Amino acid sequence: MSEFFHRKLERSAIGFVLAIIAAASVGGIVEIAPLFTIDETVEAAPDMRLYTPLELAGRNIYVREGCYACHSQMIRTLRDEVDRYGPYSLAVESKNDHPMLWGSKRTGPDLARVGDKYGDAWHVAHLTYPRDVVPESNMPAYRWLARTELRIDDLSEHLAAQRMVGVPYTDEMVKNARADAYAQANPDTDGVPGVMQRYGDETQVRAFDGVTSQLTEMDALVAYLQILGRLTDAAHKNTAAPETSPQPLD
Amino acid sequence: MISTLTRTERFLALWISMAVSICGLGLAIAGRDDPLLIHGLLILLFGLVCSYIVMFGYEEKAPGTERLSFYYDEPIKAGVIFAMIWAVFGMFMGVWVAAQLAWPDLAFDAPWSGLGRLRPTHTTGVIFGFGGNALIATSFHVVQRTSRARLPDQLSPWFVLVGYNMYCLIAVSGYLLGITQSKEYAESEWYADIWLVLVWVTYFVLYIRTLARRKEPHIYVANWYFLAFILVVAILHIVNNLAVPVSLGHAKSYTVWPGVQDAMVQWWYGHNAVAFFLTSGFLGMLYYYLPVRAQRPIFSYRLSILSFWGITFFYMWAGSHHLHYTALPDWVQTLGMTFSIMLLVPSWASAGNALLTLNGAWHRVRDDATLRFMMIAAVFYGLSTFEGSFMAIRPVNSLSHYTDWTIGHVHAGALGWVALITFGSFYTLVPVLWKRRQMYSPALIEWHFWLALAGTLIYVFAMWNSGIIQGLMWRTYTEEDTLAYSFVDSLKAMWPYYVARAFGGLLFLIGAIICLYNILMTIRSPDKAESRDDVPHPADLALAGE
């Protein structure tokens, strides 16, 4: 019977096309659409901060250089990962990430909570030539970051595009994006209070690459790395650590 | 090639080429302060070269209606050559990237040569450059023969093929320039994605028009797979690439999907790019070239139906197994795991159907390296689909995910299945296309076979070892209940496997170079063999009248 039905179906190209579309659509619709409607999918985190323009620029460098190919930003709900990297990642932590950078491979370690784990100088040295800091490392060297000026003239457009896809940047943030990026890496300038007011008092303001004479791509990338895992405390409150340390099996 | 186009088609080809040039110029002007400038100029140049080629052949004698008594194979020939050039490029990049992981200073002090930028040139080069061109070329061949109908016109197949290669060129050059969306296997930016939609819609329409002209009452099973490949890749591509450009003068865009939903959409795309690009399309190839070469009919029609609809339905649910134990809700992970396991049934039905088709032809498998390529491909298809279902089980995935085991699994499929079935199909197809009695050198096919098989095995075994060691080291605890190994300890343990992997890849690359050489020498050889049977159904002539 079914064979007879199929013999009829395969005589019609249009019928076959419609059947393929029908069969192939179900899975995606059932798995993706509810992610937008079920509230528990993304936790609430009222303290969630936004990427500053400098951090967003750094994130774009992270994307551009393909760092996600070797570094994940997603700590799984497994004991050894929590012990190694910190509390497991929550969906809310990447709520404003367009695109997400969860990654799929760890040639290098996970970076979801690397923010503040090392000093700025360590990051600068490591990015400049990783084997100076970690002799066994097989990470590429990114020497040119420190000598390449960061493009900031179009950051307002970047923030506006981010707002269009749903990130709640305010008009003030969009308008001042360029000045805010400059001020965040130049702690002694007039723009600093504006940055703190717009992005929160916990915003890190300093010369990330160690020099204030020029705003470089190194500043932006280090600023981004130092914010990783620190936009909200939600993951630390929802503690992932077991209440009592598990006993090894006898 | 222009000599096979009609007058009207030459006129249209010129207009399309000039329109592309103008778009390129527009992008270059709008993006003068951005890396987009380089891409605008590249598109402008591409359009101008195409315009020049069309104008150069514009006054050649137009083909008469006698062209309709033969299949239209010119774009297929070009597609085979493009595929092999991309294969050599993509595999070379793969070997380079693999070597960088063992010897990280094997790069220049320039942004373009870092691993993060080279890696997508490898993946795009082999998946879309090599695989995509091979699929377009073979699908044009298979649909004409199994429908006994000629392609409906001469221009649209060229538009699909050349347009598709322009897409690949923009994508790959973009990664070197740092233009990427970071979505794995969908890294190309918005303007390239829009262009690919135009190319792909033309491809679909062309395919349906050819099927509509068929002289066989039934649509052959290979065409089911090619149809699924074309349709579903279009759906995946459009949904995953929805994005807002920073401005029309920026190459950069931001995806509309946020965080966890982006992850789900990305791996729904990513896994089904494997399913419908690297599986469905190549099964279409297998269902035509394997029975032709073995001179045996497909073992079971019912198994074909079962496996086709099983693959088309189940695969679309499986993507979430890339996100086990992440912040993606558990219910989606469980669905993904369940369907991944069920997928084994249609996958093994296909592999079994292919191997059982060889019953009665095993002496040919022994003697004919071309058929052996396809037999081993079916075996690797069976192995890697089993491995895939296994790795989708959550506890297994907790060990394998983020490690080289995934890379090993992907390459068991990509080298062992996709590339081997393509080589087998090409060695069958090339003598037919260029009307030669056989390939230039059967001995070189043997060499290619053993190099490819050895390369694949070395690669896969190296990555299985490194992946499992890595996964175990990460989760090993000491007696004092602390982690036994630092991350760097696990990295140090990878070194011998990274060297072995680069070596395996090198063997595979050498095989591909031999294949390209053998194809080029076949084209140059004088040994002509006309086949009177390889023509469309005579009734096609009347229908195709202008």
C-alpha cells in the first residue's frame, strides 16, 4: 500500500518537493520556536550589563580572528568543568550576544570566565607571543594587534545595528559610542564619568594594553577578554558547586 | 563555452555580467572605508572578466537545433575541473592548518595567516568549493541521464556554476581579510549570502524544469536526494543567515538570533549542512554512479524509500546534540539525542543498500579501483553514521565534545565518505563527459585509492586517540579529589597525534593532486570513444523546440 502511494508520489516533481519541505520542516519548528516562547529558557538577571563600545569592538576582533575555533565560551554542567573553569554557563549570560560564541572545540581552554583571571599585562604578553608566557602553547601569535589602531569612527553604527537585533542600547549609548570607547582606555580623560554612568560603576576603565598614547586593537581585545563571565553574577548565585564534596568511589 | 549559448543567451549573459560588475562597483564605493572595498573590487573584476569572456565569443556561430539531440554537458565539465581545483586548495589549507597546530610558528607575521582565519578557508574550500562543485556537476549529469531529458537551456546552468564559484571566492577571500560572521560553515557575510540565495533559487528552478521535461514516468531515487539537498540547504541557509548589516558600506553584520536561540539555529543549520549537503547530495551521487559502475541495479527499492524519508525527517531534529550539557534547555537536548539514535536506521539502510548492490560484482570491486572508492565510501558512511549516533548519546558526548574526537568523526565522514564517493564518481564520469574509453591511467587511480585510504585511516586513528586522551585527562581526578591534569598537560599529550594528523592529511592531498593530474591527462588524451546511447530521448527534441 505505502509502496503504491510512493509510486504515485514519485511521478510528480511538485508533489515530491512539497513532501520534502513538509518532512524537513517539523524538526526545526518543534525545537526552535518554543525557545522564544517558554520563559524558563533564559533566566532573569536584573544586574546584566551590556558590552561597552570598546568591549564590543574587542568582541568583533575575537570573531574576526576566529578565536572561537579553538576556545569555547560555554562551561557545561559537568563536575570537572565547574572545577576547572567555574560555575556552569547560564543562557542569560549570552542573552545579548549576537552571535553567540559558545564554540565547539577546545584546542585551548574555555574562556567563559576568563575575565579578571589574569592581569592585562599577561594578556598583552600572551597575545603578542603566547610561548613567552606558556612555553607549551600552540596558539598563534597576534603581534599586530598592539600596532594596529582601533577603528572607532563607526561604533555608533555598530551599536545601532545591535539595537536593531534586540540589544537594549539607549540613544545616549549609541550617540556617545566613539567617545566612550576612547575614554574607557584612557582613564585620565573627561569622558570617563559618562562611561560609568551609561554602562555601570563596575565598568573597567584603564589602559588595557599598557599605553595611552594610541587606542589599539589590543586595548579592545583585552577589554573584551577581561569582561568575559563578569556581565552578571547570576551564575555565581545559582551555585553550580555541589553542596558537599563528592566522595571518591571505593 | 560561449559558442554553445544561443544569441539571446549571450545577450542575457552579458547583461548579468555587467549587472554584477555594477553591484561590485556600488559595494566598493559604499564600503570605501571598510574591508568591503576589497570585496567590491573583487566582484567588479569578476563581472568584468565574465563580460569579457562573453564579448570575446559573442560573434561565434550560434548553435542550431541539433544541440537538442545531445545532453548539455559543457557546464558539467567545468564543474568537475572547478571541484578538483578547490579540492587541492582546500586540502592544502587543511594540511597547513594541521601543521600549525603541531608547529604554531608556521605562520607569517601577518593577520591573514593565523589559524583562526585559515581554518574557514579549509572548511569552506573543501565543503563548498570541492563538495559543492562536485554536487552541482554530478547533479546536472544525473538529472539529465535519469530523466532522459536535456537541461532546458544553456545559460542557467552556467549562471549556477559560475555564480556559485564567485560565492566561494568571496567567502574564502573574506576569511583571509577577517570578514566573517563566526557561524561555523556559514561564515560568509550578508552580501555573499544574498548572492548565494539568487544562485540557489536558479539552481532549484533549473532542476525542477529538467525534471518536468523527463521522459521517464518516475523520478529516479538519486534525484530525490539532489532535490532534498537543494531545497533544505536553501531553507537552512536563509534562516541561519538572517542578519542586520552595520550599514550598506560595512561588510560586518549582526545575526538576528540572540545567545541560546542563536546556538540552536546555528547547530540546526550546522548539523543539517552535514545532513543535506554532505549526506543527501552525495547519496544522490552514490545512487547513480555506484550501480552504473558495478553494472548492478540498486538492491532494494523499498530500502531506498525508507532511508530517504528517514533521513529527510529525522536529521532536522538532531542538531541539538551539538549542545549537550550546555545552557540549551534539557528537553531540546533529549529530543536531539533521541532522533540522532533513530537516524542510525535510515543511515544503515542506505549503506546496506549500497553494499548489497555490489553483490554479484565483488570481482569488479577487487579489480576496479574506481568501484573500490565507492565501496569504501559506503563502508565509511556506515561507520561514521554509527559513530555519529553513538557520540550523540549524552554521556558519550560528555567525553567526546570539545575534543579532537569530533574532528576525527567529521573527517571519517568528509574524507572517507564524501571525498571517496566523489573520486569514485569522477573517475566514472570523466571518461563519459570527454568521450574517452577510460581514464588516462588506471595505475594512478590505484595509487590515489591507497593514498586516500591510508591518509584517512591515519587521520582518523590519530584523532580518535588524541580526542579520547584529551577527554579523559580533563576529567581525571587525583586521590585528593582535585583535577589531575592542567589544560596544558592535555595539550602536550596531543603533539604526536597532531603530527600524525598532518601527515595523514598530506597523503590525502597528494592523492587529490594525482586525481587532478589524471583527469587533465584524460582530457588531453587522443583516445576518443563515441557512445551512441548517451543521448536524450528523441521525444525531447519536439518538446524543446524554440
